[in-house]
Amino acid sequence: MTYTIYLAVIGVVIYSCGFALSLWKQKNKPGAFVIVVLSVIALVLPYFTYIK
Amino acid sequence: MKQTKGKMGIREFAAILFLLIGTKITDDTPTYLYSGAKNAAWISMLLISMALIIPTILLLKVLSVHKGKNLHEINLYLFGKVIGNMVSFTLLILGLLTIVMDSSVYVDIIGTMYFTKTPTIAIFAVLMCVSAYGAKKGVEHIGSVAWLVFFYTKVTLIVALFFTFKEGNSKLLFPILGPGVGGIVKTAAQKLSIFGDFFYAGLIAPFVATFKDFRRGMFLTYLILTVELTVALMLFVMLFDFTSVEILNYPFHETIRYIQIGFLTNVETLFFPFWLVATFIRFSFYIYLFVLLLGGIFKIREFEYLIPLVTVIFILLGIAPETPLITISENRDMTLQVLSPLLFVLPCVMWIIAKIRGDFKNESSV
């Protein structure tokens, strides 16, 4: 189950980072930065909330 | 998946609000009212409704002179860029807490009452993924689906409440003032944010066809929901008495398990599917509002691309508490208390600033 969760999270993070990249190219740096921060939060959250 | 950029009519808008706030009677919200106001919880509900009528009118007044702008844009206009963004960010964080805790409660309801053997993470994933799909389709679709299921959800609720009334005992409503006027007023003041969704609805004001529809939708739902929630709170006391209803976490679900329709038992299977659809719509709308506000604050125009990411974060935060019944109810009670004064004061402050700035002078769009 842990692998499935991480796989799903990584998929969503890749998708979101792609969007962050497109925002960066549109000169919306704060927006891109927020998405990257949220992506990092999404990556570390399973460790604290699911695996523990 | 393309989002439609059309507008909603009064039907769709009202249906969303009905499902958004109407479903609160089916979760653990009544418990917070019963724990403070005992058998007079229904009077607290009436007081909440009466207390929030002025902020709601003031909010509508402010929205009426800023047609085409949503709540965040009005915040920026009235408070300035820095404070406006801070106000919106506070609303965003409180919205995040609300979504995480509400979703935990709904997953707990499904997990403890209906799907007892299914892992929590699986229920959470299904609930939030379906809601995220709805949110991704856009607010117009959410409105259409809400209107489609509105009739069925309300009919099943009325049937449930009718049979509750038949089996209830009206003497249990007495003494009418429960713990006394002080207790009732205190509970009402602390739980004002039960109607907080009316304030957040300002975020979708530009998506409603005309402002007249928006205003009429707000007043119509406000009135009917007040009656609906008050009657439901009375009927739960009539069925269980306040000593029992106080310790029931989900009175509605206990009610539909308790009542019998003629020779039919286990009638909860009749109500559950409609409640589930209403839940999906509720969280779809919450996710949509969250990404709309997040996109507004950080100037992300195509905010719908944020939906998968925020949904993952909601799921991962929502599964954190090991004992949702205890942890969530404590935290949810605290969130309701923090949100209550904010949702009462903010529309008043917005109206005062708009008045000082002279926005109401010609009552035209600014």
C-alpha cells in the first residue's frame, strides 16, 4: 500500500511540477514557487501521516 | 478535460448551497450544538441564523457594488494588496482546516457506519478522487449535478424526518430553554460559522448569471436551511432525548438506522446513496473554492491544474489522526470557534470600508 501511495503522490507531483514550470515560463514566479512548495509537502506528508 | 466557463442560474446556485449546508445536519455538527445548548440546540440554531442575517446582508451589499468581482478581488480592492492578500490567505488556511476535518469526519461516518471492513485510506481516496473529478469539471457542472440530485436528497431527508417525527416524543423538547438563556446564546455565538459557507459563496458570485439571482438564491437558501436545520435538531431530541443525542456523534445516521418504514427495516440503505452523492458534491465544491482562492492569491489563472495536488494533500492530512472521533471533534470545535467571530466581523468591516470609500454613492459597479 505504501508503494501505491508513493507512486500516486509522485505522479501528481510530476504533473504539478510541469504546471509550475509553465507558470515560471509565464513569469509567474510566486505561483510556480508555491506549487513546488506544495509538491514538496505532498512528498513528505505520507512519511508523517501514513507510514509514521 | 476542459472546464466550462458558463454561468449558473439561481437553481444551480441554490442547489449547491442547499447541499453544502444541508448536509451539515448529517455529520457531527449537531453534536456541538447539543453539547452546549442541550435540548434547546434548535433555539441556538435559530439564534445563529438571526445573528448572521446582518453580516450576510452587508456582504450582499458590498458584492452588489462590485459586480463581476469575487470575494478575493473585493478583499484586494477594499483592504489593499497586502492586507487583502493576508485576509484571503487566512480564509484559505481556515478553509484548508475545514476541508481536512470535514473529510475526516465523513470518512469516519462511512467507515464506522457502512463500510466497516474497508481501510480508511481507500474510503478517503475514493471520496476525494471523485470530488476532485467533480471540481475539475468546473463550478457549472457541480451546480448542474447539485440541481439534478437536489430533489432526491431533499425527499429522502423529508421522509426520514417524517418518520422520526412519528416515532418521536414531543415532551422531550421541554424544558424549552434547556440549560438557560446564557447557555443557548453562548453556544450560538461559538458556532456561528455553521453558516460560514454563505460567506465563502461570495467567491463564486461572478459565476452566477445575474447578481439578482445570487441575492435571491442566498436569501432563499438561508431561510429554508434555517427551518430545515432547526426542525432536524428538534426531531433528533424528540427521538433520542438530549442525554443520548449529546453522546451520539452522528445523530442523523443513528436516526435512519433506528426508524422503520412500515414493515421495512434497515432503511439506511435507502438514504445512504443520496447522502453519499450530496457528500461528493459538497467536497467537489469545497475543493473548487479552495483552488479558486489559492489561484487568486498567487495569480494562477488556470487554477484547475492545482486540483490533483491539493487533493493529495487533503487526503494525506485527513488520514493523519488515528482516532478521528476524538482528535477531529476537538479540533473542529476549535475551528468553528475561531471562524465564528471572523465571519461575523469581516463582512461588517468590508461594508464600513466600502462606505468610507464611497462605493455606495451611485450604487453602480465599481
